[in-house]
Amino acid sequence: MTNISKIAFCGAVALAAALNLIASARADDPYKKELDALRQSLAKYQDVYTAVREGYYSTVGCVRYNGEKMEGHADYAKGAMGIHFLNKELVKAEPDPMRPPVLLYEPKDGKLQLTGVEWVVPLTGDLSKRPELFGQKFLGPMEGHVPIIPKEFLHYDLHAWLFTDNPSGMFSPTNPDVKCEGYDFDLMEHPTKLVPGP
């Protein structure tokens, strides 16, 4: 075996070991069972027409961020959220872990591919603490995401990338592997302004 072959072999073994560690860490996630059940219950929405028939409507713009940091604004790493399909009836003060009000799609090869979900909780006077699901605290509170959501809609939100890998993490608000470029309604947004709240 040549030195180059030995190096390649050792690299392959190390990569396999690292992937096994990642897989076992995911398998040990305390919320794995719940997230798997959620993923299974939402799999029907891989057909975007099913989502529309069941009350999820497109906000049209494919939202992405350039990683710009702005004091007093949400911290969004460079990446995209994609196209939001919103079901207003599911936006509640108590988020239902099995019924996210937003489905996230990536425009790909002339079709829409389901990538993740988002929960949105309005900031109301009777909200005494920051919402949390799956051991994750929601981001916010913040203003609405202009131009898609009015500035006056103060809220918290939480994303979960259930249908595509996210190098930034399952619950990161943006995904560097989701792309909007080339889509007719590509929408580069500025980080959303944070507001006081619990």
C-alpha cells in the first residue's frame, strides 16, 4: 500500500468514525422520538398542493440573509429560510409542537421542496415567559419581517429543519444550504429588529 493510499484509507476511516458519532448523537437526542413523529405527520406536505388545500398559503418571497450583524437586531447567519407558507389559524400564544403554522420550501428545479417548519408566537401582554419547544427557546421578541409580515406584528419564532440537513443546526433560523438565487421572488432581508419582552 502506497503512502497516498494509506493516507486516503486513514482519512476514510476517520470520516466514517465521525459520521457514526454524529448519527449516534442524533439518535440520543432527548426529543428524537417527538421530532421523528412530527416529521412523519408533516411528510404529506412534501406535496405543496396538499399544504395549500389544508390552509397553508405562500408569502411568495424566498427569504435569505447575507450574515450582516446589526446591533439590536436578530442574529441571522448567512443563509436562507426559503419560501414561507403560512396557516394563520395555527398562530397561537401556546405553540402546538405537532402543528407548526409555517412550512418552509426551497425553489429547486422548477418545483418547491419542503425543507422545514417554523412556529410563530405573538408577543401579547399576557405572555409571561419566552416560548420553548423541544428544549429550544424561541428567538425574539422581534418586529414583523418586512415586507412579508407587517412591522407591527411583534412575535417570537423557532425554526426546525426537519426535511433537509442544516450545517448550522436543526433549530438555526437560517440554512446555508437552502438557496433562493435564480428564483423570481428572491428576497434579501435585513436582520429583524428585536423588541423588549419576557
